[in-house]
Amino acid sequence: MQKSGHADLPLHYGKVPSWLATRMSKLGRAIIESIAQEYGKGEVMLRLSDPLWFQSFGCVLGMDWHSSGITTSVMGALKRGLQPISRELGLYVCGGRGKHSRNTPRELMQVASKTGLDGMALVRASRLSAKIDNTAIQDGFQIYLHNFIVSDDGEWIVVQQGMNDKSGFARRYHWHSNQLTSFLNDPHTSVCGQSQGLILNLTDPVSEDTRQGIFSISKEHPERMMKEIRKLYMPAHHDVRLENIDLKRLGSVIALAYEKDLQNFESLLLTEGLGPRTLQSLTLVSEVIHGTPSRFKDPARFSFAHGGKDGHPFPVPTRVYDEVIDALDQTVQRAKIGLTDKQQALKSLHSMAKSIEKNFIPNDRYDDLIAKEWKDSPKHGGRTVFDAQSKRERFLKKQKESLKQMSLF
């Protein structure tokens, strides 16, 4: 069994504002539908079980690029977005955070009644995966989010997350039934989190003797850490720094978006007059849909599609976000009736960016890129979670000034 790495996921608290949550559900749904149309629902499951792709997916949806909140918000957005088309798509998202996680068994039994799957087996898998990550693996993290995604042919994945209040970090665990040979021997496709040194891991194959002698476990010591094949280290700082991205890859996306010879391609892709800023976002969305695993080693790069709700690397450009949602939705709907011209054009964006990347020489104007995004933010409808706070502060200041004026009479 392979494990795909670990990442630092700083704990972030707070609620995703409704203006972003709604857009995340719509764009998340369109991206998942696009992957299912092009590669099948099995590929959707494979992507969601990959920690690097999952983090990149969260970034392209406009979430804080490095935080633990990506897990909660992305899974919540997918559950809301996919629910109306679950039967059509053949994918069902169950569970969630806190009290919603406890509804997972009931939701799985409902899915079983619709699909003919073995509900009790699914419930058992759900409970075992949660129990193992909370108890058999004692790494200092308490599970607080549990999502179980199942397809109508019985394939399933688990995405769950635990928190460690003392360290201020979260750890995300990924399971995939297609790669599962045993719940007790290396069951994960990924464990993501800050390294804690040696941990108690009773799912490690070398712990078989320990499991047999479980009553004397306190005398045993794990011999090694979990195996990891993909590594993702997410720093504690909020801003997106140069070292967090592959500038050659990001530069090729920017260059493609502003290439003057794309007018005919723009018309084919979506609509006349498609702006370069929207094309920049669409190129990154195209990579999330069509990119291979090696393309997701720098998830921060995908935050240059729609920024971040905390203003890093820049405010969420809501007008651009809405144009991307409309564009991708048109592509999905046309593909459903056999019209694949826009689908192929969207796929070509990823290929064209890769082609430019081969000979692209990065420059040192990263700060200029960030400055331009901030300068253009008002015309793109830029928003952050601090907008409401700023409005309230202005209101209180104005009210205070009015009261002060009244006191002068």
C-alpha cells in the first residue's frame, strides 16, 4: 500500500462567506463533471485520494492556499454541488464535519437503497477508517471531519481530518478502496500533516505481532514511520511567496493568457471577447482537470486562478470567477449532448501552457504580478472575508462621528 506524503496544514478557524461558498459549489461541481466526462468517475475518485491534487483543487476554488480549512470547505462544497446530480453522475458524498460526520452511516444506507450496494459493508468501512485514524494511529490528532464518497459501482474513498490544538496543525487522511488490501496493513493512500516524529501506528505491517499482543502494547515501540511517496509541506505563513510556486509553470500560464494570437482560440473556447484575466483562470482550471500528478507539486500556483478569501495572494475576483463558472458549465452541458468542441478547446489550454513552458524563461517580476492583481482587483470584483468587517468598522466610525456632532449642540 502506498502513502502519498505529508503536509503542514495550519489550523484556520472561521466560516466561508456565502458569496464564496456558493461559487465554490458551482465551480467544484463543473470541474468534477468535466473530469467524469473526460476520464470517468474512477478518475474522480483517484484525484480526490491524491493530497497534492486535492490541495490544488482547493486553491483553484479560492480557498486559503495552505490552510486546514481547504478540507472542510472543499468537501462541503462538493456535497452541496454534487447532490442534485448524484444519481446522474453515480457519485455520492456522505458525512462532513462534527455532527454531520455522525450522519454518515444513515446517509450510506440511503445510498445503498438507491444503488443496490451493500450498505452494511459501506458503513463498516466508514467506521473502521475513522476508528483506525483516531485510535490505531495515535499521532496526536483527533478526528473532527469524516467524508465518505462512494460511486454506484461500489468504489469508495474517505477524506478525513484531525486536529492537534497544542501544535496548531491539522492532519488529513486519504483512503481509496481500489488500493486497499487490508484495513490493518498500510490502508491509506495518503496521510497529510506536519511531521510529529515517531508515532504509534498499528496499521503498519511491521506491527502485526504487536496487534496480536495488543494487551502488552505499552511495552512495544514502533520501528519506523509510515511510508511516504509524495510530500507536500505547507508553511505556516499566509502570504504566497516566490518559493511556494514553480515560477516557470505560472509564467507560462500568464504568457498564454496574454498571447495576442489567441483570438480564434478564444472564440472556439467560449465567447467572443473573452478577457485574458478569465483565460488565465481557465488555464489553471484546465490543468486541475487534465493535468498529470507531477503537475501538482506546487499547489500555491493554483491560487493565481481565483486568489484567496484571506486576500492571499490577492482578493477573490468574483466577476472572473463567475465567468469561469459560466464557461465551464457551458462546456459540460454541450458535452452532454455530444458537442465536444469547447471541451476539446478547454483541454487544449493545458497542452498549450505546457508547450510554452518548455522554452519559457522566468523573470524576477513576481512582485509586479501580485501588485497588478491588487491594482485590478476592484474592476474584477475582488472580495475577501474582511469586507464585511471593514463595512462594519466604517459604519461604527460614521455613527461615532454623528454622535460626536450631536454632542456639540
